[in-house]
Amino acid sequence: MTEASFALTLALLLLAPLAIAGMALINTGLGRSRSAAQALLGNLAIAAIAAIVFAFVGASLSGVAGGPGFALYTGGKLWGWIGNGPFLLGGFGAAADHAQLATIFEFWSVAMAALIPWGSGADRFRLAGGCAVAVVLAAFVFPLFSFWTWSGGWLAELAANFGLGTGFLDPGGAAAVHVLGGLSALAVVWIAGPRRGKFPKEGLSTAMPGHNAVYVLFGCFVALVGWLAWNAAGAILWLQAPLASLPVTAVNTILAACAALTATFAVTRFRFGKPDASLCANGWLAGLVASSGCAAVVTPGKAIFAGLVAGIVTPLMVELLELALSIDDPSGAITVHAAAGLWGIFAAGLFSATSGQLVAQLVGAAALLGVVLPVVYLLFALINRFIAFRVDPDGERLGMDLHELGGGAYPEFVIHRDESYR
Amino acid sequence: MKYAGLLVMPAGFFLTVAALVLFPAPGPRAAFVVCGLAVEAMGLAVAVRGHMHRRGEERP
């Protein structure tokens, strides 16, 4: 890695946390006012715990490309399945430039992945439960998939072992961060259950709109800055992209988000008569998530197409999950992160000119659905027996702020009517 | 039912991995990878269905 590449990647990695800040604002704004302080504190606490646990254990299991690891020998091939680096970031200061930057990238990635389920559990997910989820993801699940994808694991070696394109491509973390986080969100929502009064015994589900559209929409702008840095840094680190290719990656990221927002705007305008602010924000994020999978490997026209598809599917899928499948996901994370992430990695294969790339991407998607979702569900269900994810009914009625923190985010606000009395 | 669905999903994954080892030709390999994904999708549908039943019984 040249000095210019190192300096630029480090600068990009120092900007990338803005994506996490944007996500935190969006998660908070999409929840209710009586849980706002708990939601934002939770975002901060989960990011902190995820980073510490990753430094202790996760970074060792995540490994580095070319570093030590455990592999299975099956079918005449070596299948690298987990790393075996030093614990507590031993030797980090003396590691190669690329390994140091990759570790920083993984720090932000694990924090982002752990935040995604927190948004889905808004208004009923206890801080202790959120932190326990962060520990599981940072210590084991994220490092496992990160090693497979970024550190020379079996997904990265699909090209060498089976001639599938250039191996599984995930330059911006669409799979290792967003799909993993989105599937974890689905597991959390299943285990914690819906908010009180969300699905009454009679009639349709109750609308529980986010309390602050300004936070949500401003969070979209903040997230864009972080995402630009994130995708560019990922392209340098995982694709060894030349610096001259980074403007295309940045333009693709912007175009995918803009196309997705436009599509969601049009769909909600058509469906409801007026554009929906929170769904448009979800569409914008879905475009960014899709860009994480494909922005570094497609042309601008294809990035627009990827964004358009993400933007059209997002509002329809949010509606489907809530109305048809009784899934209460206040932040829309399952759609925005899991579905759009899967679309992003699929698009990277679909638009690739390399033979076998699409199959490599499908194998990566199969690993996410077939391994990550069952594993996180079982681990979370086990943890839930010792650390209850869901707050008790009185706490939920009171609001997470008063119940968990003893004080509200907006002490001068008039308390809203409780939907659970309907 | 939800656990049955979650057990079917790894079965789809192993089908995908088996396709890589057993089928060197691109066509059959791609077909079996897609079949593995289809099995996973079925498992997911069963898991979703299982949770819907539960919600119907225990709506808070």
C-alpha cells in the first residue's frame, strides 16, 4: 500500500462513523418520544460495547488476509472458517498497514451491525438486552462472517477453489454488516415481540409513527457522508481499487441513494396520495445499503437501477411485513438492511462481466440465510432466558426513558396518549 | 414450527455447499445453488409462519 493510499484510507475511515451517527439519529427519530433518550444512549452504548468486545475477542477470530486461521479440508479443498489472531489486538501496532486499516474498518462495521437490531426493537427492547446482542455479534457472529468474506475465508476463496468470478464480493459491507444486522433484527423482533397495542385483536395494526421526522431526515444526510467514506475505504481495502476509481464509487453511492429516494417518493405518493417522510428515509437508506454491495463494481447507470429497485421494494416490503406478517419493526431495518443488502450483493454479481460471479454472490447470500439467521436466532433465544430482551408491561407503558433512565428526553413535552389503551 | 423452519435453512445452505463440490460444470452447479437458496426460502417462510401463529395467540 502506498503512502497516499494509506493516508487517504485512514482519512476515509475517520469519516465513516458519520454513517453510524446518521443511523443513530434515524433509529431515535423513528421511535417514540418517551423512549428517545434510551434509544440514543443505547446506540452509543451498543457501539461502545461492540468495539470493546471486538477488540478483546472478535478481532482475533476475524483474522487478517494471509494470517493464521483454522481450515477444514473437504472435497479436496481448504475451507478457511475462522481466524486465529492474537487476542486483545496483540501486535496491532507492528502489523502491516493494510491489516491496521482493515481492523479499523471492522471496528465501525461491527458497531454498525450491532446497532441495526437496536432500531428494530425500539420502545420495548431493554438496554441490557441490546448490549447482550452486541456482545454476541461482536464476539462471534460478525468475526465469523467477516473472516469468510474479507480475511481469506472460504467465501473469499471461491475464485481460487471453484473458479467463481473473483470470489464473494462485499466491498462496502452489504453482507457482513447490513444483511447480518438485518437478520439479527428479525431475530430480535421475533423474540421480543411487537409493541403493546401494535396488533390489536380486532382490526388492522395500529400506526405508531416515529416521533421526530427531522432527526430521521437529517440522519439521512449525515449517513450519506459516512457511507461515501465507507464505500470508498472498502473499495481500497477489499478490492485493492486504484485511487482513480474512487470518484466512480462515490458517484455510484450518491446515485443509488438518490434513485432509491425518488422511487420511494413516487411509490408512496401513488399508494397513499402523499409522499411518506419516514418511508422515504427508509428508501434513501436502502439505496445506500444496496450501494454498499455494488457501488465499487458497477457503472453509474447500473447503480441507478440498483437504487431504483431498492427504492421500489422498500415501502412495499415494509407494508408487507407489518400488515401481512405481523412483524413490528419500527426502524424498518429488516427491509432496509437485510433485503436491500441481499439485493446489493446480488446486483454486484448480476452486473458483473466475470464468469461465475453471480453464483459466488448467491453462495454468499445462502451462507447469510442458512447460517447467520439460525445461529443468531438460537443464540438470542438462549440469552433471552437469562437477560430478558423485552421490558415489562408497566415499563413499556411508562416509556423506556423513565423506566430505564429515570428521566425523559423531552421533560417539557406533553405526554402522548398511549396506543396500548385502544 | 418456527424451529423446523430454522432447521431447514441450514439444510439449504449445505445443499449449496455440496453443489460447489459435486458439480464442476457451471450449469448444474448454478442450478443446485439456486435450489439451495429455494430450500432456505422455504425454511424462512415456515419460520415466519410459525411466528405469525404465535402472535395470533398472544397478542399483547
